Amino acid sequence: MNGLPVLSIITWAPFAAALVIMAFGRTRPQLVRWSAAIGVAISCVGALWIFRAYDQAAGGWQFGERFDLVPTLGIAYELAADGMSVVMVLLTAIIILAGVFASWTVKTRDQEFYALLLLLVTGVFGVFVSLDLFVFFLFYEIAVLPMYLLIGIWGSSGDVPPRGVFGWAYRRTGVGSKEYAAMKLTLYLLFGSAFILVGILALYVAAGSTSFSLLALEKVKFAPGLQSWVFLAFYVGFGILAAIFPFHTWSPDGHASAPTAVSMLHAGVLMKLGAYGVIRVGMWLLPEATHQWMWLVGFVACINIVWGALSAMAQTDLKYVIAYSSVSHMGIVMLGAATLTETGLNGAVFQMFAHGVMTGLFFALVGLVYEKAHSREIFKMGGFASMMPGIAAAFTIGGLSSLGLPATSGFVAEFLTFLGAWASAHPWWLFPGVIGAFLTSLYVLRVVRAIFWGPKSTDPHFQHLPDAQGTEWVALVLLVFVIVLFGVLPSLAVSPIETSTVPLLMRLGVM
Amino acid sequence: MGLHAYLFLAAVVFSIGLFGVITRRNTIGILLGVELMLNAVNINLVAFSRFHGQTAGMILTVFAIAITVAEVALGLALVILLFRTRRTAIADQIDWLKG
Amino acid sequence: MSARPDSLVLVALLAPAAVFVLLAVVAPLRRSGRLAALISIAGALTALGAAILAWRNLGEDIDVFRHVWAWLPQHEGVLATVGVLADTYSVKMLVLVSLVATLVQVYSLGYLSDEPPAALGRYYMYQSLFAFSMMGLVLAPNFLQLFICWELVGLCSYLLIGFWYRKASAARAAVKAFWTTKAGDVGLLIGIVLLWRMTGTFDFAELEVWAGSQQAGIAGISLIAFCLYLGAAGKSAQFPLHIWLPDAMEGPTPVSALIHAATMVTAGVYLLTRTAFLFELAPDVMTLVAWVGAGTALMAAILACAQDDIKRVLAYSTVSQLGYMMAAIGAGFANAGFLHLLTHGVFKALLFLGAGAVIHAVHTNDITRMGRLAKSMPQTAVVFIIGTLSLAGVPLFAGFLSKEEILGAVLAGGLTVPFVMLAVAAFLTAFYMFRVVFLTFFGTADAGPKGPAYEEPVHARGHHPHDAPAVMTIPLWILALLSMAIGILFMFHHEEPQFESPVWLTPAAVGVGLAGIGLAWLTFQRRSIDGDRLASAMGPLRTAAHAGFWIDDAFLFVYRSVLLVFSRTIGWIDRYVVDGIVNVMSAWTVMGGGRLRRMQTGRVQDYVFGVAVGVVALLIWLGGVK
């Protein structure tokens, strides 16, 4: 496969499928689904291939492609992948494959739904493989914007009663409705984008306005003052997508309102774009500022972990629990990155992967439970395990990964992060991390018990609930398999991740 | 008469036109005000052209007059259309642009 | 046979793992029930055979065989390995684990014969996973693998306690067990991380070398040892983290025998034995271990006297015996604790399985509703009494020597008060166990206040309890004979302990045991002492014991009234303050827009006026600039 532009194929295959769907799918729902499946399957095969073919001994950027777009401004379509990208591309491919099957039963406007979903995925792939920051930003926006329509049209509204001194504002903004969630999410992320754009342009200009390429910018040594504020811009900009405290409140509302596949993709992959951006662009290009600001990144991450876990405990809506758990787990990612140690950074990237798969599984399951029981109220359900054993088992495995049980990928990620935290300049970071993991075990098992265990609920709506059927199994089996596989054989992912984190740490001068 | 006299005249005509545009209640009157403003500009162009010895200004003025005719035709057509739909030619009552 | 022990233990480890994967992946096989059971038993038997062979081939006590594979890479090296470590501790423990696992799996065939096939298959899948994880724990050559398997056995415990998940109490008990042990595991995890930072390794062998080069009491080692001990305390049900174990009896009785008596709960003791070299560096933590162990032993013995549920009596007795083992380790004689671990594993499994046979026959756990079962279930009665005698520390039975050794060890460690506590606990142990024996198997016609259970109409009128089928009694007899064989073997062949015991220790130990038996006989058989008066003589202690010393309530208070309330507060703040500020900003933006909107009158003339004013202003500004 030498010479084949494999990264472009991975990136644009879903887009091509989207075009096919828009052109021919108006009255053919099966065609829509199968072209989507084939499009993402091509990406999946490509992702698996680069995962296998990536030369770990050589490391660095591989599978490069490049042609100039606007030579006078130094904008080029430049793609390449390193170890971290390879793992992230694989994650994206897995999640979208599962997501396509998880949304098999979408009824309204399925043509547009799938087209937008695939467009979004193209953006995500693009971000993970672009080297040119201009194109990177372009893909980033492509990944963010379809979300507005996907949530606004196909989402579901919840009910958030206005309370507290700010209650009047809740009535005015319509908190709880899907339109509100879509708007909030989009505004938040575009607010972040503005910071990112400013940061990119500042670096571009400071480097002489000749190239947007990461490879060119990394050779420039930026002034410390510039580094400092640009890093903060990147941190806030990308961090909003990674749900850093206190910019995380879009996440529960957005994830709760979004349709299944969108929640999966958003919590599973899009939030990782934020962390990826902080590491790839922020930490890589601005080494001095990284040292300067890591205390802040780690501190906020600690708040994220504990705050998210406690908030998750307080929820009664299943989707909100999962959404807040994402806030907590993204804290682990940022904490790992902030440790500036090998184990910590490996843990951070591994957690991006592990949490992506796990939360994708969670949202797929919540979607299934909701589809069958038409309820997300945790404490109204009960005893579902006897009716839907498959869903119960998958949910339990997801939950166990979430609380960091060994033999699931969640454990490896958390363990590496904890090792890194104690070895970092701020050893006390270990404790919020560990406490967060413990709190996770409290709220996750509480949910499992409330929904699946115990005596059967007497509610007449919950008497005859089917287990997962047909294509619904695809997402569950695939994701459970990945969780366990990478938990048992973590070196599969850690080895490629190493090839990106070690150079980063050397660049930062801590290795 | 020097250039300044022509410019003064143009300024006076422009101001009268502007005053008319702002204050007239009837849309036809507003259109007439616009005409006056345009003609004030034309006066300026011709005057500059004459005193600087450049013919380009004259040519531009001819163009402007031609376009003004078209504009008046269009404007009157709009007014008639407005009158037909809203049964009024009073500008105050036409507030479709209101936010 | 001269296969290397490390290969043999690997076979033992992988057999149940293969069974688990097979049952987990091939759903029809799992749902077949009995076939799944037979495959699982075959796996356990393979493991048992390999373990025994490995024990035989191990040879000298000091031999250590190990084999490791890289598991987690790091830059130019390996961060963590997995593998097997076969030495005298791990192989003996492996034999115990595989033996009890095999017997319990066979026994379960009879005990769970009423379960639907799918549930039975699920049960054996969990059993195989447990066997694999427990062996992985025992054979772990490093802290990381130990922790991994440590959590996995916790998972199995959770799944098996919750095996009857439709029962609300079982579901609650399962979660409680997981949470409580997880709380301890937080400590263990922190301890491992801290130790790695200090030494750069997880490996026991490397750590032992490192520990040998260190002075006792180096900075930080006490904290590390304490953290590791927290994990051990959670798993091995030490005060105050013992609360989960009695509730864990909601699981099927064979599970209680295997996990919550013989194997998993002893993991903490095993950990401390395995890492005794670390604890020797932290004498203050050792003292704590001993005191908490002795306190746990005494407390649990008192609580056991107040229970009417046969399984809960046994559960508290397990807690109490774990306290014994911990006390010995704390006194610095890990070998004594480890010996008791092995013998206790055999006779406590026997007791639980015997209790299971009784429960299976009379369909109740309440000993006050049983009586005179020795007549209808003679075999069960005999084996149960053998187990009881072992536990009470009567000579010729398995528990006698190991218990005496612990008492000697604690005394030799200079811990007089803990020694007295343990001696009292030994008396109580004999008392409460024989209370169970007399109430269950003997007694008069009016055995208890509520009468024998099998006469109650609820449970099968006209149904007479009888000994369990062979599939259940054979494992019982094997364990009973082993208990006696070990006891007798020890009388003749026994390594000298590393400490001197005073000559009065043996008579004293036997004496308190017999005294306990005597008191139980007088109270519950002869009835020459009124049980109620005896109980009321205890006064407030009795109330406290019935309330479990309010430890459960304390935890419940912390969970419900502190943690949940706190989390709800945080959740509220997140929703209505953090997000409230956002919504206020958004509302202000909307309102500001509403105000600004009024400037747009929609009248063309207003706009023209605005433009004109703008032009004039621009002209003035331009003039000013000039």
C-alpha cells in the first residue's frame, strides 16, 4: 500500500459516503445506512492498517502527504500521523463504526442525519492527521458545527426546573430543551475556537508569516511572553472542548440532549480533540509556557476529576450521570498531560482512548435502554438485568472500566496517570485522582444496581423489555471487545503512544 | 465666478435634498430629495471638471444622469408597489425594516 | 514427573482462564448449565493437579521459580511485567485455592441444582474467573499483577454475592462489599504508586533486595506500609472495614465458603506475608497491624455470639480468625499467620459447606429454628463438628496448632494486651461455635423458642431433612478428613517456630477452648444456665453487639448524610451557580439585544438621519485630525 494516500482515504471516505447519501438516499433508507457503514468501514480498515503499519522503531511523522493550497500564505494540505494520531484515528474509527450501527433505527430525516454525522467524522479524522494548522483549524470547525444541527433536530429535550438566585435566567434561556443544548454547545465551542484561531495566527505571524505547518513552527523559538498568553489561549480554547472546569457545563446538557450516535461521537471522540489540541499544539509548540502553566492545568484537572464525580453522583438522569462522568474522566486526561512525566503522558493519551471507547459504549447503552424502556430516570427503573442480560452485562463492563477495574482499559490509563502524578512536580495531584476513581465506583455501581439489579420494577411500562437485537449488538460487542483487549494487552496502544510522548518530553527538556 | 461658488451651490442643493429626504412624509417627496442630492453631486462633478480641465468628470456626470433616470424609474415603481400592498405612500407607516 | 514448578503453576493458572474465556464467549455453552459446570470443574481439577505436582516438585523451601513477561512498556525498557512466581508460600496457597475451588465447584452442582441452566452457566463462569484471578494473585511476582488480580477477585466477589441479583438485599450486599474493599484498595493503590516512586520497581524480588539495604524507619516507608495495610484490611475484613463480610453472606453458600472464608479474604494476610520485608522497615505500622488484628478478633468473636443466622456466625468467625492471622503478622511472625491461613482455609470451607448442607435441607439460616438435626443428617453433623473442633483449637484438629502458634507469636512479640484479647477471643470462639452445634444438631424437643423449621408449614410440610446427595457430602468428607489429617500430622511432624513459647501456653490454649465448649454445653444443651440470663448479664454489651457496635450505622451515616448530601450540594452548585452564571450571561445578552432592537425603528428616514449625522461627525473628526 505504499504511495497510497491512506490518511486522505481515512479522512475523506466518510465524506464521500455523505455525498452518496445526499445524492441518492432520499427514498432509500437501506442505502443510506449501508453507504454510511461502508464509508466508515473503509476508514476503519485504513485506521487498522496504519495502526499495524506504523513503524514504532522509527517513530515520528509517517504516511505523509502534502500539496500546497495557498503557497503565498504558506497554507498546505499536509497530512501525517504519529503514534498519538494513530491511536486517536483508531479510536475515532471504532466509535463511528459503532455509532453508525447504534443509530440504525433513526427514523426522522435519516438521510441528513447520516450525512451530517459522516461530515463531522471527516472533520475529526482531519484534525487528528493534519500538520498544517490552518487546515487543522478548518477540520476542527467541520467537526464542531454539524453538532448544532444534529442536536437541534434529532436531540431530545429534558426538564431542568429553574432554581436558585439565577433561576430567572433559566426561564429566559429555555434550559433543558434540545435547542438550548445545541445552541449552548455550539456557542461554547465557537467561543473556544476564537481563542484557538487567535493563538494560531499569533504564532503564524510571530514565525514570519511563511507557513502554518507544525513542522515549520516547531523550529521557531517563540518569545516567552508570547508563549505565555498563546498557551493560555490554546488551553482555554481547546480546553472548553475537553470540558475543563468551569467551562464544562455545555457537556452535560449537550450530551443529554444529543441523539445516541452523536453523544457517542461527541463524548467519545470530540472531547479528545480538545485534549489532543492542548498536547499537540499547545505543549508541543510552546515548551516554555508549558512549564509555566502546568500547575494551572493540573490544578484545574484535579477539580474536574472530583467535581465531575460528585456531580455525577447527584444526578438522577442516566445520561447526565454519564455526561458528568466524562467531565471527571477528561480531568484524568488533563492531569496526566500536566504531570510532564512519561507515565503520566502515556496515561493521558491512553485515557483518551480508553474513555472514548468506554463512554461510547455507555451512550450506546443508554440509547438502547431509552429506546426500550422510554425512560432515563435511574431510580424509577429496576431489575432490568433479567429482561436485558446482554445490555446489563455490557453496562457493567463499561462501568467497571469507568471505575478503573484492572483488565479493562480504564485501569491502565488511570494507573499510568497516577504513577505520573506522584512523580510530577506536584505529587499531591495523586490524591484527587484516586479519590475520583473511588467516587466513580460509588456512582457507577449505584446506577448499575438501581437499573439492572434488585427486584423487578412494578411500573407497567417496564414489564416486557427486549434485550438488544440484530445490528444493535454490533456496537456493544465491538466496544466491549476493545475495552477488554486494550485492558489485557495495553502495550498495543502504549507502544505507539510512547513514540509521540517521549519526543514531546525530550522537547520539554524533562527526559 | 470661482469654483467655490459652484461648490457652495452644490452644498446648498445637497442640504435641501437631505432635509427633504429626512423630513418629507410622502415617499414621492423623499424620492425628489434623493434626486436633489444626486444632482448636487453632479454639479460638483461638472464644476471640478471645468476648473481642472478634465473631461472625465463630464463623462461621469452623463453616466450619473442616465443612472439617475433609471433609479427614479425604479424608485417610482417601488413606491407604486408599496402603495398597492400597504395602501399608503406615507414613509412613517412603512416600517418593514423594524427589528 | 519433573516439570518445573513455574510451568506447572502456569498450567494451573491458565486452565480456569481458558474455561472462563470459553464460557464468556460461547454463549450457548454457558446457557447449557450442567455442561458448563463440568467444563469448569475439569478446569479446576487440572489446576489442582498441576498445583499439587508443583508443590511436590518445588523441593526445598528456599527455592524460587519465576517467569515473567513484559506487560507495560516504557522508554527503553519495561515498566511492568506479568508472570508467575512459585515459591513455598505461593505454591502452598495455590494448592489451598485450587483444592477448595474444586471442592466448592463440585459441591455447587448439588447446592445449585434448582437454578435454571443459564444462571448455572453464569455461576460457573464467575467461578472460573475467580479461580484464575485468585491464582494470579497468589502467583503474582510483582505488586502490579497482585493489584490487578486483587481487584479481579473483588469483582468476582461482587458478582457472586450478587448472584441472586433480583433479591434487593443481595444486590445491596454486593455493592457494599465492592465499595468497602475498594476503599481499602485506594490505599493499596496509593501505596503501590508511592513505593514505585521510591524504588522504581513493582517486583517483589527487587523490592526485597532493596529493603535489605535499607534502615528501618526510613522516611516515607511507614506511610507506604500503612497504605498497603489499608488494602489488606479492606480485603481481609479488619476493623473498621469488616462490615462488608457479614453482609456478603447473601451470596450462595458455596461462594461464601470459597471466597469469603477460605481464599479471597485471606488475600490481605497473604499480601502482608509476601511483603513482610517491607513491613519490617515500619515497626510502628506492624504494631498497628497487631493491635487492629487482635481488636478485630475480639470484636468479631463478641459479635458472633449475638448472631442467630448460621452463616453470619461463621462470617464473624472468619473476621475474627483473620484478626488472629493479622495479629501474628503484626507481631513479626508472618509464618505463624500464614500457617493459620492454610489450616483455616480448610476447616472454614468445611464449616461453610456443612452449613450450606444444613440450609439446603431445612431452608432457613436461623439456628434458633433448627434442632436435633444430628439424627436426620448424621454425616453433616459429624463433619460440621470436626470443623468446629478445628476452629475451637482442640488438639488433634487442624486449628489447634496454628492457633496456638499465633498466641505464642503474639506473646513472643511482646504484645501482652493483644495476647489477652486473643485468648478471650479463643474462649468466645469455642463458645459461639458450640452454641451453633448444640442449637443446630442437638438440643431438646423444644429446641428453640420458635421450634424447628422443618415443622413449619411454610417450608414443605411433611418434608424431612436428610443428608445432602453425594456430590455435596464427598467434598465435605474430603475437607473433614483433611482437617483431621493436618491436625494429626502436625502433632508428629512440625517445623519449630522461630520463637520460644512458655510451657503454660499449650495447656492454657486448650483450656480456654474447652472452657468455651463447656459453657456452651451448659447453656444450650444441659440448659443448666439460662441463656437469656447469661445474655442479659452482659448488659449494654449485648445491645451493642446486636447493633454490630454501630459501625455499619457510622458508615451509612457517612455515605448517606455526608457524601450523598455533599454530592447533591455540588451537583446543585454546578447546575445552578456555575451554569447559572453562564445562563445569566446568556440572558443578559438576549435582554441587551432586546433593548438595542428598539433603535431599529424601521423608518427609512430615521436611518438616513443617522447616516447624515454620521457624515457630519466624520467631517468634524477629519477636520480635527488635520
